[in-house]
Amino acid sequence: MTDTKNTGDKTLTASPKTLTLKRPAESGVVRQSFSHGRTNAVVVEKVKRRVLTPGEAKAQSAPSAPAAPAAPRPAAPTPPPARQEATPAQSQQRPAPSRPAGGSRPGAGMVLRTLTNDEMGARAQALAGARVREAEDRKRAEEEARARIIREANEERERLAAEARKREEDARRQQEEEVRRRAEVEAAKRLGEEAPPPAPAPVSTSAPAPRAPSPAAPRPRSFEGPSPAAGRRPMPESEEPARAAPRRMGPGPVRPVTPPKPERTRAAPTKERGRLTIATATGGEERSRSVASYRRRVQRLTGKGAQEPKEKLAREVTVPETITVQELANRMSERAIDVVRLLMKQGVMKKSTDLIDADTAQLIAEELGHTVRRVAESDVEEGLFDAPDAPDALQPRPPVVTIMGHVDHGKTSLLDAIRHTSVQRGEAGGITQHIGAYQVTSPLGGKITFIDTPGHAAFTAMRARGAKSTDIVVLVVAADDGVMPQTAEAINHARAAGVPIIVAINKIDKPDANPGKVRGELLQYEIQVESLGGETLEVEVSAKEGTNLDRLLELIDLQAELLDLKANPDRPAEGTVIEAKLDRGRGPVATVLVQRGTLRQGDIVVAGSEWGRVRALVNDKGDSVQEAGPSAPVEILGFNGAPEAGDRLAVVENEARAREIADYRQRQKREKAAARATVRVSGLEEMMSQIKTAGKKEFPLVIKGDVQGSVEAIVQALEKVGNDEVGVRILLSGVGGVTESDVILASASNAVVLGFNVRALKEARDAAERTGTEIRYYNIIYDLVDDIKSAMSGMLSPERREDFLGNANILEIFAVSKVGKIAGCLVTEGVVQKGASVRLIRDNVVIHEGKLATLKRFKDDVQEVRAGTECGMSFENYQDMRAGDVIECYRVTEVKRSL
């Protein structure tokens, strides 16, 4: 029977089954106990039988009427047909015993009345409430039984654990007592005294201890076979009659009585019997088990090993800048899962293959009790340069002098006069475009190393490198020109390097020479010469006539003595790359100025991102030498690539370290190039600059030169050429001739290949003809920059310029069929021309800009109308003209722009 209860609608629905009355039952829970501490709860119901009265008994035994169907059982008779329109649910909820045809119950003098609908509803609600309460009581009883089972299981577990602890304690005490007793026996034997009787061992309450056999009287062994009782514990005499089972009398077979097995004692501390030998039978001493054997026995019986904590080993962990979690765990000898778990506790979700930084790795290692030694990739360069020298190992060295000044002031000519050579004639255009290093002998007998630098504005980096690697700067100023921009720049480079300056006033042989003007102009740059009461040395020279050259060399020697220049020649060499180039016959060649130590053939050197073994050393005169000491300029052959000018050179102990340093520097260069290529907008100004350069036109170039310094100067000069609309994009710049790969790269980007003092290979020329790539050759940097500037000027959009023609007022608007609206106008200023651009102005606001379609005078088309004349006008694709508007006529011209 199911009922559905809705709020406000008390409708009962019943299943078509017949209602029966169940016997009253009382439920209870019985707990069953099994071995090994297992229990089970069983719900038991006790059914009560109904006691019938004498009248009810007669009614049950009396036969039923023929019309009434026979009841299947006395407890649930078949109900009569429903009356008074009773529902099936009411008929099921209203069971009644069978009655005779007369309608009266046998044995009773009353007639049962039919229940009303309200009574039936109340009875149904009572039954439903009883079922709900019964389900709740049953659920509550199950929960209580479950909690009781859990509680009893915990109590049983605690009891077993307590018993095990008690047995272990008893075994330990018995073992200690046995050891003490044996120690007393040994002591008594040594002292010759009679051994005291052994003290009785404490008896365990949990299990009786087995008896130990006497070694003096061994048990006789039987050779007829083992006895049935062998291996069993001897039974006390008082227990034997009680354990004997009475013999069963009768015809049935007699079951043999199986004696109960003795309780096994866990972790028994007594000694095992062992094998019976002559030594054990005749020996006076009893063999005892070792402590290690006892521990192994306890571990076997308890089923687990001793939980002894391992000693934690603290290690020194080397942590680089980045490291994987697995590698860090391996270096600490820890499990990777432990490191990952520790990272999770600190809020870092990482896998074993993920990278972590050095700070996080240090925290993890210190948390696990290890010490950390931080290393970085830059440590490969540690100790490469600037190692201190002992004062007693220092020896005097020649000074390094750099000649600086403005272009065409006679620097190279002065050096040629000193060296008695003609370097200046070999330079293209008569200007120095390469940095050179030479060594000469002074009149006093000492050696002086000269470094010649270009004076052109594009060679700023060369001058800066020359100033950094020098001891003295000779500032050459032309007596006829005076101080020029590059002269001031050379002064700033010398001051930045912190080196003294010697002023050489050149070209005094010219008629218009004015040395006094030069001294006065130098005062503007805080250089006061000795003739004006200052400390700066000066000398008037003439490179053409050879005047006062010895005086200049003496001043250089004097300044070097004041500086007290010394270096240690007995150490690995260090120096600076002044210039580098790619020679077709000799490979990469670097001009190096040795600053410390001695450079020898066979040394392994590193310069920038390139390394190699020195195959040959060539001095400034072109002769091969075996070694080069401090302040000596030499050319080195043997690099695997051309280093960059300005790189520092050092000698290393082996190729492995050289390769490691070179690889590290190459990675640094790639990372810096990638960082420059990545566009990062961090502010409003940068965002606006990115917007401006978004539509910027680019002029792609591939540049190849003879030396690294010239290529660098060309790149820096071309990067300054351009504006916001057009700029240079350098695809490739390098040292050496133009190769086929350079031409292919240029053709892919529609670029121009520039060769400075180099030529293209045959394969490159063929590739250029096939692809139509242009290759241009230059030997003067002026011409190269001017050509690129003019080519970039052609890429600029022309400038639009407006020329005012005249104004006209609209007097009347005429509508002409097939033509549209015509404006009758009066030209008030200038002239109006047909085809010119016009603006329609209404109330001083420009309404329309377009072209003038027709211009008529009366009915004739005219080309122009001058001021004071009336005419008719119409616009292209525009008809909204009104009287009173002003027409402004103008012409647009385009002007070519240049950089």
C-alpha cells in the first residue's frame, strides 16, 4: 500500500492487494563473535501468537455459509462485496471475517457497521505514520549496532595490542633475568665458588614458557620412529584427567578424542633446543643466543623490521641559474616526488621535468638540510682576465700611443713620416678607413707602439676602441683649420679613457698656419698647453717637411717614464682585438695588441665568440715571429671565425674551455638579438612610436667589407640615414667577399648587395645575373653613404603643394535637363581655370572638395575666367550648391623630397 500526500490535497491511493493483519513482532539485535576478533550483528524478530477467546474459537471452527467463499486462512478471511460505493483502497483497508447469509457474526450478538470515509482516512494516516516510525526505529537500531561493532572492534584491537606489549615486556624481563643468572654463574666459576641456585624465571600471565632441556642430561632419542606426542608441550598431571573425554557406550563407532593444541607463544625469549651433538652433550656450558640472533627472531615473529631512522646525509648541491626538478633531486640524492611535494607545499605546481630558478632550488635544498653552492653560466669566464700579478714579476714595457684628430689633418702622414713609410698613399681617396698598429724605435732607443685611427665621423667606434687600449693620445690639429668636430670628439674619448694628451700642431709649413689660434681654441675644451701655463705637452710639427718629429718622440718617452708602464711577460697573454678581417688565402685574421703576458705560436686563444689555435704571428712589417710580448701589435692566424673589433683576447689552458667560453658567448649574442627583435610596448610613447613606424618603408641591404671595423662604421652611418617614412634594414653584414648565399638572401628580400673593398665570387656573380640582384662596389665610405641616401630619397612620397588661383561667389542656381545644376557665379578674385581643384565654402565651412567639371561663359566653354566676369560652373559628382556659397579654386603640385 502506497499513499501520496500533497499539500492541500489529501487523496489516498491504495494498491489492489488484500489487507492482512500481521502478527505482532518484537525485534532485537544479537551480536555473534568469531575468531580473530570478528563480530556480526543479527536482527531477530520474536513473533507472538494470538490467544483466541472461546467465542472466537467457535467462530473459527464453525462452517461457513454456502454463499460466502471459503477463507484461505483464519487470520485473513475473504472480505464481502463492497457496499455504499466503497473504493478499492477502503475495501482493502477494511478486512472483515466471513459472516452467514443473515448478516450476523456467529457467536456474537452485534452487527459490524461500515466505516466512514473520515475514519478510513484516519486509519490510513495512522498506518502510514506507523510504517515511518518503524523504518526510523530500524535505521536507528542499525546505526547503533554498527557503532557498537566498530567500538568493540577498536576495543578488541587495543586489547590485543596491550597483550602483545605485555608479552614482549615479559620476554624482555625473562631474557634480562637469564643473562643476569648466567653472568652470576660465570662469575662464581671464575672465583672458584659454588654457583648459587638459579632464580626462578618470572612466569608470564599470557602464556606458559616452555621448559629448557638440561644440557647435562640430554633426552634419549628413539630410533623406532617419532612418538605421537612428540613436539607437544608436557601436560600437568592435574589437567590430564580433566582433558580425557569419556568413552561413548553404544553400538555407534567411537570418535577418537583430539587433545587441544597448546597455545603458541609469540616472541618467546627462551633458547631453542638446537641439534644434539657430542659437544653439546659433554659440554659443561650452555650455549646462549647472540643479541643479533635474538633481534632477527623478534623481527621474524613480529613480521616487520626494526624501524630505525636512517642518518640524514647533508650534501653540497651545485645549483645553476636554471635546473630541472629531477636533476635537483638527483644532486641531493632525494626522491623527485618528495621535491615535487615540497614545491606544492610552497605553492609552486611543477612536474619533475619542469625548470625552476636558482632561488627556488636553493630554498628546496636548504629545506631538506643540504648546503647550496650557486653557479651561473657566466662562471665559465671567471678568472679569464685581470688576474693580479706579483710586484716583483713586473717589467717595463713600451708605451701604446694612439694618434687621433679630425679628418684630413695629417694623422697618417705624420705616422708615415715617423715610420718612413707611405701608408697614406695606399688608402682610397687619401683618407684612412682602417685602424692600424705599428711599432717604431725612438731616438732614445726605446720602442713605441702607434695606433692610427680614422678621423671620419663614421668611425667613432674605432676611435673609442683606440682610446681604450692606449696609454698616451697624440691629438693632431691642423694649424690652418684649427679645432674641428672630430677633434672635440677625440678629446672626449681621451678623457673617458683617462689617458694623458700630447697636442701635435701639424701643417706649420703652410703659409696660412696659425698655431696660436689652435692653442686658443683648445682652451674652450679645457686643454691648456705648456706655452700658456698649463700641463698639457705640445709640439709644432710638419709631416711633410719632417719638422720636430724627434721632439715628438722624446715627449712621448718622457710621458711614458712618468706613467711608469710595467707588465708581466711570464704569464698567459691578454690583449685587445684592434681589427679583424677575412683573408681569402689566410682565413680569419685578427690584429691584436698584446697588453699582458707573452703570446706564442700554438697557444689556444679566445676572442669574443670565436676561438682557435695560433698558427702564425705576423708583425707590422710583415715578418713571422714566434712570440709577441707586452705592447706588441701582431696579426694572428688560426681563428675559426673573424672576431669583432674591440673584443678582448685571452689564452686558455685547453680547447675544452675555449669551446665552452665561445659557446656561452654565442648564446648570449643570440639571446640579445632575439630580445632586440621582440617588440615590447611598455609605455604610451613607445606605443605611439610603434604606430608611426608601422607604415615605414624599408630599404633592405646586404653589406660585406674587408675588415670588421669598416663594416661596423658603414652600418652605423647608414642607420643614421632616413626619417620617419623610410629607413635602412640591414639583412646581413660581415667580413669577406660577396658569396652566393649573400646574393640568394638579397634576392629573397629584393635587397641590394654592397661590397666595400671586396669583390663578388664567380658563383655570386652568376647568381646575381640569374636573379637580377644588384651588386655595388665602393672603396670610399662617402660615396657609399651618398648613393644610399639618394636611393632612399626616391622612396619618399612627394610633397603636395597648393597654389591659390581665385574665388567666385554663387549668385543663382540653374537646373538644366540632362546636365544637372549649374551655378551662376561672379569671379571676385584671381582666376578660375577649367579642370582645377575647387572647394565649396558655406558660412566659412568647407562643404565639398572636388574637381571643376564645366566652365562656361554664356553658352561657350572656356578654359579660364578672370576676376570681375560672370560665368557658369558645375562640379563633378556634386549637386548641392546654394546661392551665396563661395567657390575657391586652386591647383595642386607635387614636389620631390630628399633626405
